[in-house]
Amino acid sequence: MEVKKLSISWQFLIVLVLILQILSALDFDPYRVLGVSRTASQADIKKAYKKLAREWHPDKNKDPGAEDKFIQISKAYEILSNEEKRSHYDHYGDAGESQDYQKQQQREYRFRHFHENFYFDESFFHFPFNSERRDSIDEKYLLHFSHYVNEVVPDSFKKPYLIKITSDWCFSCIHIEPVWKEVVQELEGLGVGIGVVHAGYERRLAHHLGAHSTPSILGIINGKISFFHNAVVRENLRQFVESLLPGNLVEKVTNKNYVRFLSGWQQENKPHVLLFDQGPVVPLLYKLTAFAYKDYLSFGYVYVGLRGAEEMTRQYNINVYAPTILIFKEHINKPADMIQARGLKKQVIEDFITQNKYLLATRLTSQKLFHELCPVKRSHRQRKYCVVLLTAEAPKLSRPFEAFLSFALANTQDTVRFVHVHSGRQQEFASTLLPDGEAFQGKSAVSILERRNTAGRVVYKTLGDPWTGSESDKFVLLSHLDQLRKDPALLSSEAVLPDLMDELAPFFLLRWLYSASDYLADCWDSIFHSNWREMMPLLSLIFSALFILFGTVIVQAFSDSNDERESHPPDKEEVPEKVGKAEPSFTKDSSSKIPKKGFVEVTELTDVTYTSNLVRLRPGHMNVVLILSNSTKTSLLQKFALEVYSFTGTSCLHFSFLSLDKHREWLEYLLEFAQDAAPIPNQYDKHFLERDYTGYVLALNGHKKYFCLFKPQKTVEEEEALGSCGDLDPSLPLGESRGRPSCGLGPRPIKGKLSKLSLWMERLLEGSLQRFYIPSWPELD
């Protein structure tokens, strides 16, 4: 009796513990712990987690319950940051940690559908629309968003993926199921990645892929998505996968081009692979292998049934009745390795290719290749040494390089890798390993190195004499390698190597052209195959751009027609009597640069217009002022209009003229701030009020209080005209004459003062003129 009571009490205790665990599990809500909603994005979840983790970290928070709170926060973030666990929690109330996600989904499917669709339970009628009745082949390849982003997309640069979008209650999905199963079994064996996306459970991934209907089949290669649009039959799907691959993966090799193909190892820095087979079409398995190893090897195909292939088959002793793969490295007359068998399998080919990924003495052309060939030492038992030949670049194989190749072939080891570097292309790398002095100038050298970390730190030893390839050099190198196995301290020198320059990287223009061609190809495919929902953003952008373009053209056309009606540029070189408009005439050469207006609007700078045209001029605007006198007004205005007419198209330039007879004191006050200007005379100077400033041009920036100065240069005609005047002071600077302005000067020498004004205006717009700053603008009396 007591034993029975004891067993009952134990059973009660166990049931009580289970109930408490269930209640605690139900009480744990990761959304409530992090304080976010069920529709929160990953960015919001991460932000909330960082904030709570800093607040409740046990090292910073001394609260007794801080440690338990921090554990809950970490657990909640672990669930919500993983899309698979989060989806499982949203559906079933837990993260699926205790049991497998798929088995849990199958066990609870019937109850869930009974709860959601009580009167139409699929299991009751045995309709094969749900995941319980569907073949297990789909469950094996189910994709989730995180798995797709983190694994499928990066892996698509090595192999193409074929993905099916399916859903429940999809009759067409059931219809294509037998074909899909057959294609998956065939293509997966060839190396094609397979994926299945359930649009009902993975809506985010389906939307990301652009699949808006089921069933949909798409391919992914190099991170790009392409949709399948033909009938779902085995041959069409196989051709679709083949069309995803680039067209230049495998080169057709014949008797005419096999020497050129095999000789490309020196330029491409890759071994070359040749497949001899009886079919006229390149096998898909071989194309997939070429795509997976395109960065390491070049692939060619020889159709042995083609006329003229007997020369290659006889030279390399090929059995034409069985597929044969040859790998060539530095020597094109003899293959480095070969494999021959009927019905070559994917794993056999991959193992064969992996063993021959590199040349015997690969040229280091990039930092990535350096990391692969010369890995960092991880332990004393995993030492990897690199024997580096530093040699000059030559069109043909030099004797030192051929001797280095023969030595590498005879001393191949797992712990030693032979490489070479063109010292002319990798100068910093070579100079770091070579000792100082002229002994190695223009000669080859050999260094043995071991990498210690990824930052470039190495220990090395360079052979004392230049490498000539003689037997003595080989003996010295062999003795160093034998000694290195016993004593790693032989590498006594230490250095930090700079990163290698990528020699085989395409130019920026080529990369831009490749990207542009890919983008245009994607757009072309999208126009004819994508649905309208995907095309709406692009179509909206195109129509908006066209609307803005045509609207601008129409408005510009109407404005130009109105301007032509209002303005009629004169044909003759005249200055109208109305002050403020100087209309120049133009030649045929300058007619292509005619601005919108047919005249130059020049206003006089007076005490009335002084404030608006200078003192309160808007920021970024300048007033170009011509200095003239009453006698030179007509001729200078004509020349000024001709010189500045091509610059009237900009709205930030204003043009004015200043009368020297009225405002000489204002001008001379301004010229005192010009560092290279001539000294300003005082009132006791006998030539005071006789200095000729006509032809000077000032560019005034009213907002920033500075000006730029144009001083006319004295022409030959002006010198001859001034030579006849007696009262001249030869000590004056060039371009300034003391005397009456009208003394012997005709209209042509006066116009010559502004002959270089257009060049000065160009420098003004470039901002390359000297600026003279003043404290404030003086009053214009």
C-alpha cells in the first residue's frame, strides 16, 4: 500500500514538473522580452537587442536578476534573428530546438488544418495538396530566406541553381511533379544545385525572388535570377540550365588552334584542360565543371569525329572510343596528367581537377592567389614553404625559369610550393625580398619564405647568389630545403610583404562595359518575360523621364519663339542711341555660340544704380564694369559688346560701364587695393587728372567685397600714335599713358585695348584670376 502511494506521489510530482515547464515555455515570449512587435524588421530587432544587452549585462548591471534577464534577452534574439526559428515560433509557439523542424511540422499538420479548416480537412478526404502527402523530395530541398542569402547566392558563383516555387492547393504543382523529380535526379548528379520554396511559408523569399504565381521555376547563377518560361519537360529544363552558363566557358579545339590554346598558360597563368570525346556537343557535365573551376583552369573540347583530329589523337596517344581528359601545364608537348574511362562521374572529374588546379611554378598575379598557394602557418605540423623565383618578364621561357621548372618537377612535395614573380610588375614585393646592393640588379633570385600571419609578416631566406639555373644553384637550393626540414630557424630574415597587385584584373572601362551589357541583357529579358507587376517601377521611371524630356523641349521651344519675336539683332556693328544696349555683329564662325538674346545689355553705373548693381548684388553674381570716357564711349562699347557677348548666356554676370570723367576718384580709390596696380598720383602731381584708365575692366563681387582687374595692353599702333605726342612720361607702366587721351589716337587703337578681354573673361569664370579684397565699397559721388 505504501509502495503504491509512493508511486502515485512520484507520478504526481513528474506531472507537476512537466506542467511547470510547459507554463514557463508558454510564458517566454521573445517579442515581449525584446519589446518589439511581431512585424518588426531585423534592423529593429537588432537595435532592441543591443540596447537591452547593454542595459542588463551582468558586468554593468548589479541587479540580482540581471544575469537571468540577460540570458532571456540573448535567447530571444537568437530565435528572432534566425528566420527559420522565428517562422517556427510564429507557427508553433517554440523555436524547434528540441526536435527537427520538418518532423514537428508533419506531426502537427493534421491538428493545425483541422483547427483552421474544420469542415475541409485535407487529410480526411486524402487530397495530396499538403506537405504531409507530398513527396519527400521537396522537403529535402526546402529553402528559407537566411539559407538562400547566406549559402545559395554565394554558391551560385560556382554552380547554377534550379529552384521551384510551390504552394498548397496547387493543381499545376502536382502535374509537373513527375517531371521535376526526374530532372532533379539527373541534374543534381551533374552538379546543379536544387531548391524548393514554399510560397505559403516563405512569402518573403518568394517575393524576393519575384515569383508571384505557382508553380514557378527559376535559375540562379552568379547571383542573378532567370525565370523558366517554356513547357515543363525534361529536355526544356536541361536546355534552360545549359543556357544559364556563359557561352565562352569551353573552347572548341582543333588541329588549327590547339597549339595557341595550350600556349596560353603563360598569359592566363592557368593549366589547360582538354576533353576528347565522340559527341559533337560539349557534355553538360564538362560545362558545369568548367564553370566551377573557371578561375583556376581553362577548358577546351576536342570532337574526335571531326576531320583533322587524328593529328592530336596520334600525338597524345588518345583512345577515341572512351572519353579522355588531359591536363597541360608549362609543357604543351606532354600532358601533366590524364584520366580515361567510360562514363566519367562528377566526383572522379572533380578529384582529378582539384589535384591539378595550379601550374608547377605558378606566377603570383594577385594577393588571393598568394593566400591559396602560400597559406599561413597554423601549427608546427602544418608548415607550408614557398620557393619564390624573382625574375624579369620575357616573351619566351628563359634559361633560369626552365631550370626552376625542372627543379620543381623533380622535387614536388606537400610542404613546398614553387612559384615565381615578375619583378618588373611586382616591384615592391620583389624589393622587399632582395638584399640591398647591385649583385641582383637585372638578374633572377630565389627566396624561401613562410607566412606567419595574414597581415603580410613572413620569415624568409634569399639565396646568396643570383639564380642562373646551373647545377650548383640547384644543389644549393636542394641543400637549403633539406636543412629546412630539420631546422626551421634557417629562415632568419623577417619582413612584412606588401599586397600583390592584381595583374589579370580588367581595366575599369572593360568592367564598366561588361556591367552595362549584363544590365541591358537583364532589361531585355525582363521586357519580354517578366510580368507587369515587376515591370511597373521600370515603366513608371521611363514614362516619367519621357514626360519631363518632352515637356522641357516644348517649353523651351515656346520660350525661344517668344524671344525671337521680341528681339531682332542688328546686322551692322552699331551702338544704339538708347543707353544700356550694345548690340554687336557676329561672324559665321561665332554664330554657333550665339546666346538666347541678340544684344548685350550694358547699364551705366551711377549713384542711382550703384546700390542695386553692386552693394546689394546677390551672392554668386558679379558685375563686369568697363571704364570709358565720353570721347571713347562709342568705340569701346562696341568692342566690349563683341568681346563679352559669348558670356551673356549665364545669369550670374551683369555688364555695366563707368564714366571716367565723372567718377575718377572712386576708381583710383579702388585701384589702391590692387597689388600690381600702378602707384596712384597725388594732387601735386603735374599729370594728375591726366592718367588714362580707359579700357580698364573691373569684375566686382558685391557680396564678398573683392574685384578682379583687367588692364589693356599697349598695341603697336598705339605706340606709334603716342610717339607723336611730346608730353609723355616713359617711366609709366605698360598700358598707361600720361597725356590727353585724344592725342593721336584713332578709333582702331582704342578698340585694340580690349582685344584680349575674352580670354580674361574665361579665366574669370574659371576662378583663376587674382582677387583684390576691400574693407567696404566706397560711395559713388
